[in-house]
Amino acid sequence: MTSNLSIKSVLKAYWPYVKAQKGWVILTYLGACLGVACQLVTPWYYKALLDTIASNMQDPSKVDLLWILLGILFWNFGGWISFRVGGFVASYVQPYILAAMDRKNLDDLLGHSYQFFTNNFAGSLLRKIQRFSRAFERIMDETEWNLFPLLITIVATVGVLFMRDAMLAWTTLAFILVVVLFNFFFYRWKLKYDLQRAEKDTEVSGALADVISNSVNVKLFSGYGFEKKKFFNVTDQLRRLQKLTWYLGETNNAFQAFMGVFLEFGVMYLAVSFWQKGMISIGDLILVQGYLIAVIGRIWNVGRIMKNLYEAFSDAQEMVDILEKPYDVLDVKGAKPLKIKKGQIAFEDVTFNYNQTREILTNFDLTVAPGERVALVGPSGAGKSTIIKLLLRFYDLDGGKIQIDGQDIKKVTQMSLRDQIALVPQDPFLFHRTVRDNIRYGYRDATDEEVKKAAKLAHCDEFIVNLPDGYETYVGERGIKLSGGERQRVAIARAILANAPILVLDEATSSLDSESEAFIQDALRNLMKGKTVLVIAHRLSTIMQMDRIVVVEDGKVVDQGSHQELLSREGLYQKLWNIQAGGFIS
């Protein structure tokens, strides 16, 4: 939850992108400010025009007004040029900045740990990235086209009014200060509702992504009405917050309009009085009116400017909180690439808890010899999958250490560690890309022939040839267009292509039918040759071919040995075997 807004932290997050394009950004603001400045010169020409006309009413034919009209044309054209420069430069530089933000934010997000992504909706993270860049666009537009021009207009108007009469100037300045200060404190007070709206908007995005990604479950369990009601509730909460913030904004606009009506009346009343007394000319009257209209038009936008700026800062804050969040798992200073010569894995006195109340591994010891094939078995919740996650350093240990060929995995780079381990998960996730791209992800420089060879070894080629576009068929989000067994075979092909010295199979054949599994077992035997293998499996055919079976219960090794050795003595493995084997004959 975003508890407060730090404008300084948001600006600090944006600054590197602005700095990288500072020349173009300065030119953008310069164009807008010069355009406003040019507009503020023209009232002087209108003053001269009216004063000249008023003083030559008896014989207007002798008056040469062309130079005044050309002056008006010159400054208006100058303003037009300046605004166009500012607009085109902004159109050029902003896409560069927004693209750089999206790329950097994705880079920063991907650096977070496995736990970070399990605790956050993908849809919510996507929304935060998009809002961060869009908030910058809004902030830049508001400051370029409204805030800076407002400041220039205020300074010019008050300065001109002081030149004509101090009372006019002080009256206008007092009004401006009242409006600006009121807006400042009003929107600071309103900020808490803007932050709540931003958080609720993110929640809506997460809820929407959750329902869409689980649309099959919604259909299977007739959850349409339930999900519709649940989504209605969260969107209704957002609606109420939006209505509240917008009502508050409109209330402020009403106050400003009310003040503007009386400012114009009061200042013009004084100006007319001065003209009647001969203190100012009719041209001065028009000059005052021109600047008054300009400043009231700008002041009218103060509330909207502050509303948009505060809402933009609020939208950006959620992403800034993530950017400022330290990584849970970091490469230590001076971390070196992992170098594997043999492939020995050693868990030494490993202790790990997901939280203070959920103890998973306690003083866990296990050594896997180079080239050894070891199966981890045990009841659900015993800690088998956690062992794999710790080996991949998705989490840091609470105690002990894990070594590969004598190298502490905490002291090597995470990228090099995972490059040396090929994982085939129980429920493989595929990109919404082609079958070829998904297989090639194991080794992204692989040739098409190498991809096909891996696919044939994993018996993928048998179903790929029947797909509409063969290897160029898109598999859908998370591989939804493929069956569970087909997805798993693609994941196995990807691991074959990776050819890492350490292989981890996490229920790698669980989604395969008996015929497919027979083919895959042959592929896995070839894949395992010369590799250190860790297998989590309940399928008996997979377990039986392992060199050693390690029985894990309550986060500890309670027994180990070959299949026949474990069956020959009473214990947890024999019990699991009797439950799972059923009619199988050993």
C-alpha cells in the first residue's frame, strides 16, 4: 500500500531520463515560454492602436496604423513559431523518454526475486509501469503548457499593473495569492484520496487480470455470477473514490470561478474610475483588460493544474515505491561466474523458513555426487520443491550453505548459476510466441536445425507437424493452445537445447499419458547422460531408474538408498510406494 506521496522521490526517479535528453527538454519548455511571452507583448500594441485612434478622431485619414498592425502580426507570428517549436520538440523527445522508462522499469522489475512476483499480480505490475510513464507525460505537459506559462503571465500582469497603478497591482496580486495558496493547501489535503484512488485503480487492474487469466476456471466452476459480483464491488469502490476526488475538484473550480468574477469586476471598476478621472488612457484601460483576461484565464487553470499534477504524482508513486524497494536476493559484491567442472551439489546444514511461523528446512544435509541421479520423494509439504528453489537461489537461506563444486552459490552471480541448471517444471509456462521461439529459449542462439533436433528428442515434433503453422504456430498466453503434455514436452525440448551440466526435473512427466511418457523416458535418459540430476517425481518409472532415492519429511532427510533398498525396509518410502504403486509389480 502506498501510504504517502513524496514528490521529491518521484522527481528523483524521473530526473535521469530528463537529464539524458536535457537539451531537447529545455528547448521544449523554452518554446512554450517564449510563445506566452510573445502573446503578452501584443496588449501594448492594442493600447497604442486605441490611443492613436482616440487622439486622431477628428482626422483619421492622416493616421498611419500599419506599423502597429505589423507589430501585432510580428509578435503573434513569433508566438505561433515558438509554440510550434515547443510542440514538435515535445512530440520528438517524449516518446524517447517514455520508451526509456518502460525499458528501465522492466529491467528493474525483473531484478526482483521469485518471492516478489509471487506476491504481486502481473496485471497490477503492468498497470504501475504504464502509469509511471504516463504520469511523466502528464507532468511534463502540465508544467510546459500551463504551469510555466502561468508564472510568466502572473509576473507580466502584476508588473504591468504596477506600471499603471499600484492599487490595481496589489488587488490582482492579492487575488492570485489567495487562489494559489488555497489550491496548494486544498490539494495537499485532497492528496490522501488521490492516493487511495490510485491504489484502487491498481487493484481493479489486478482483479481484471486475475479473472481473465483464470477464465477456464470461471467456466468450469460456473463462476461467472460470482466473479461479476466481485468485480462489480471493486470497481464500485473505485467509482466512489473517483467521484469523490472529481467532486472535490469541481468544488475548487467553483470557488476559483467565483473569485474570478469578482476580481474582474473589482479591477475593471478601479480602472474605469481612473480613466474617468483622466489618470489613465482608454488604451491603458484595454491594456489592463487584456492582461486581466490573460491572468484570469491562467488562474482559472490553477486548480486543474494542481489536480492533474497531484494525480500524476500519485499515479507514479506506486512504481517509485517498487523502484526504491531493495532486492530480496542480490549478487554479493565481487560475485564471480559459477564454473562447473564436475557438478557436485552439497546442501550443508541448510535452514530455511518462508516466515517465522512456517518452518520448511531445518539443518538439512544432502550431497549429490557428480553425474549422480537423485530423486527426492516425500509427502506434500515435505520441502522438496523448496530444495529446488533454494538451489536456483530464488530465496536466500536462513542458515547453512549450498555449494556446487565447492563454490558457495551465494558468492556467484545469479545469472551464471541459472545458466548451469536446466529446469523442467511441473507446470511449464510458455511465452505467447511461436513453438520454435519457446524451444529456442533454452539456447537463444540455436539454429533451426538444433531446435528441430531437440524437439525430436523430446517427441515434440510428432504434434508440431500437425499444428496449423508448424513450428511457427503461436501457443497462446502461457501455452494455453497446447495440452498439458504438449507443454511439458516443449519444456523438455527447451532443457535439452540448454544442455546445462545440472538438470532438475520437477514432476517433469506428470502431465504425460502412458504412451507419451514411454517416449519421454527415452529422451530423458539421453538428456541425463553425463549430468548431475535432481528429480522430484511420484511417477514410479521415473523414480526407479535413479541412482539414489532420498526420502524427505518435515524438511529433513529421513531415509535414502536405491529403490530396492528402500522397499526392503519398513518406512515412509515403502508406505508411499504401497499407496502409489497399486497394481504395479516391482
